[in-house]
Amino acid sequence: MTLPALLLFSVALSAAPSGPAPPDTLAATRTHLLGGHITVALPVGMKIEARRADLMSAPAPDQDETRAVLDVGKVRLVMMANERYAFASGDPRAAVQADLAKGFPKAKLEALTLAQPLRGYGAAITLPEVGEANLVYVAYLINADGSVQQVAFYVNPEGTQHAADWTALARKIAASASAGARHLDAKGGARALGPLRITLPQGWVTHSQPGPDFAVYRLTKLTPLGSSPLTCGIYLGGYPAFQFRQAGIDASQTRQVKGALLGGVTEWVVWRHDGRSETEAMAKHAGQRVHVFCSADAEADLAGLRQLAATLRWR
């Protein structure tokens, strides 16, 4: 989740009965975040509660996002950990500062003292308006594999009355982070995607989002922190729908290009929406429907994404 997206992020912050001040100690046990990519110590009573995604009510995959909630009296603290699918090489602090400045140009970055090999930076956030979800602290963690994870903390309006106390707790949780056993697999080669397989160049990672009667497999190229991503999604299920139609784009505003998918010739739809170039195609085999959709900033990058998708095969 990017910093601009944090400004728009909405979480359910229901109120609980009146109670004591925020805790100032963390539990001795550690909690795995992002599928075990990092671990943290949480306050006693803070629970992992997955957010429901928009994708036909499929839960957000833990390897992409981990959400934790703590209710203390009428205050609710929500922690959102997100895999940025990015790396911060060269000068990590400068990369983090530049990314932070996109949403919070006046926020002051501080180095976090973390267990090696994890490195990290954090910033307290002061927002001018009180909303349902108020960002009070955000941390960037740089893992052993060079990838970046982002951990953000929100309080509801009742929490803003003692924002400094909740910010201090958020900072303490972030400072407890350590590297987990899981690493991003960005090696090139064949990858299994359920009943499908695809051949990816080095630097690409896969992640999946299972639904009640479908699955979505996502492909993301690891890019420098702050740069625009290259992504593809693969929907496997019975009810695919072209995304340009879901976005309200008239067919006259799209064009078609010839390409390949699952070993056959197909027509790829190309369109542009919200500053991004999009391309998508569908195929059917033995009653199974596959919808592939890819996205990039520049339309010139779509040809490469279509070539990548052309390596998709049934296992």
C-alpha cells in the first residue's frame, strides 16, 4: 500500500465500552506478519483480524497484508502491515524519505533500532483533520532480502485525544520488529499457480488470493521504492468479467491487439484508466475460464507483459 493510498484507506473502527489508557508493555510472544516475512511483539489483547477485500468478499491474503486490532475503552488502534513489493537499494533512507514525502512532506523520519539484519525508519504523523481512521505512525522495514514492508497505525477519533500516547505505543510495536523466516521468491523460472504454470523472469514474485469458488493469482515485478509497479492478475473461475467494462469504459475507447494465451491465439484488449495503461484477455479450456489482466504506467510496457502472460500453460 503506497503512502498516498494510506490517506484514502478506510478501516472499520467500531467503538467499545470505556476503559483504561493504552498499554505500555508488549507481550513476550511474537506475532507473524505478512506470512512470516516479519514478526513483531504486540500488546496483550491485540488480535489479528483480516480485512475483507472488495474482490467478491475474498479475504485479503496474509502475505500481502496483515491487520491487527486493539480495543481499549472507546479507543481502537488498527495496525496495517503491507508488503510493498519494492526494494530500497543505494541510499535506503533517501528512498524512504522520498516515498514518505509524497503523502506527508513535513513528517520527520527517524531511524529505528532493530534486530539485525532488519533495518527501518519511522515517522509520527500529525493530520490536520480528525476522521474515522487517523494515521498516527508509519514505519518502513527493510528486510534481509532487500524488500520493503510498511507498517501503519491508525486510531479512531476517541484515540486522537491522546494521540501522543498511541503514537508512542505504535513506535514501540514497530521497534520490536524482526526478520521472519519467509523471503520473497524472485528467482526466474517456472512457477506453479494452482492448475496453471507460468515462466517468469528474475525479479518477479507471485502471490495468490483464494475465493469461495475462484482464485486470483497475482504477479508483481519488484521495483525501486516509489516507482510505479508492473503487475498482472490471473483469475481462474466461472464468472470472469472484462475490467474495462467494470470501470465503465466504453468499448469504443479500447482497441485490440493480437497475442497469445494458454497456447492459442487471442485478442488482447488495450485501454487506459486513471493514468494507467491496461491490457486483458480471456481464454477457456475444459470448462475452466481464465482472465488475465496486466497494468503499467506506460503503454510501451504492455507488450512485454503480454509476452510474459503468453508463457501461461495448464499443468
